[in-house]
Amino acid sequence: MNNREGFWGRDPIPAQAESGFSLIELMVVIAVLIAVVSIGVSTFTGVDEDARATLTRAELQEVAKAIRQFRQDTGYYPKEGPFDHEENGGQVDLNPTDPEPAADLLLFESPANLEQLYRQPTNDGNDPAADCSNCVLPWDAESGRGWRGPYLKRENLVDVGDALIEDGTGNPVDIDTAVHFSVWGVADPSELRPQVGGGGDCVENPGNTACVLDWRPYSGGPAFLTHGRPFLYFIADAAEGNVTNCSVPCIVALGPNGDYEQGDNDDIVVSVN
């Protein structure tokens, strides 16, 4: 047998050098992978927020369109002229028997309150009578004037703090005196948790006393675990000095962070006209 041949008559296979990653090399690879994943997540988050902002702007424009139609039909914007509260010289009263008319006025003036786009305003806080005798400026076919809604599809009810007022100051998560319960509002397309008074995530409770910015399909019904933030409607002239980029009437969306910042940072502001 030739000395060069192996046991089976073949050349022996030469020993190969050991291969693999050292600990340092593995750490470098892991660091690179983490960086790539982080960039991907960051990019996706940015794209998702951009898409939500685009959708929010589109929905704001739909609300602005509804408000313009309201004015075309009636000659007034919501909460203006005869559609203002009687304490301000209008004809609307949400609750004439309310022992605290100031609280009734604050609820009416809440920027989150867009009830007039959904339901015929009345002068006694009740649903419109069959003959609309309690209606404020009902539709008159002969003159082609009057409320001819609803101008938006039925939305849900939201609880908001009373600290946010019609001039754009305050905040819907803050409570000065009481929570405005079951306000007819319009929600943006986000999915955010309710807040406790003053801010911070809130877990809804059956008593419905602890959370604000929580939504429910009907008064006294169970609240959604997450939902959008309410669009805010400003018509008072003073709002122009307190809400950035607002030319009244204007509508404000709270933006991706879900915080009201008077039109600054990621708030989205759209003028009706």
C-alpha cells in the first residue's frame, strides 16, 4: 500500500481549521440586528402616524363640510344666532329646569359639544315634538331655510372635563367643577385610553365617575376601552388669540399624542371656511 494512501486506499482528509464567531463578533452582529429592527420600527411608527394624521385631516374636512351645510340651510353656524344658548341671547336651552343654569351653559359651550349637527335644537332640552313646536328654526320648505339635518351620522357620547371653555383655554382632561357627561361629540380615528382628571390613563369603572375622554354608545352604557379623542369646535372670537392657526369657526384635533395643546405641536387645526 502506498504510504500516501489512507486505510481505504484514499488520501487522508486533511484536518480543517475550526470556524465560527467569536463572542465579540456575535455581539457586533446582534448590535447590528437591533439597530436594523429599531430603524424599521421607527420608520413604521412614523408612517403609521402620518397615515393617521392624513385620515384625521380628511375627517376634519367632513365635519367642516357639515358645518358649512348647517350655515347654508339656516344662515347661522352651530351655536350662533338663534342656535346660541338663551343666556347668550339665543333660543336654545338644554335644561330649563336645571338648578345650576351656569353649568348648563358650560355644557352647551363645551367645544366638544357638536349635538346641533346630529339633532334638531330645541328650546326646552327635549326631543323635537311631533309638530316641532319646541324646535329652534326648523326647516321651512317655502322659504328654503331652517335646520335640515342630521348633518353627520350618529356618533357616540363622550365625557369631558369642564375646564376647557369656548375661548380655547383650559383642557378637556381637567375638571374645575364637574365632568360634562354624555356629550354628543365626534371622535378622531385614534385608539387611545380614557384619562383621569388632570391626565394619565384611566381604567373605566361602572360608576362612570373617574374617567374623562371616555366614550360610550348611549348614556349609561358601557364605555369603550379605547377610542378617539373628540374634535373641538371653536366659534368664539377669543379663540383666535388662544388657539394657534385658528380662524373661527375652526375645528381642532388633538393629534397622535392625544393631548390638547391649543393648536401647537401635533394638534391639527382646520378652519371651516
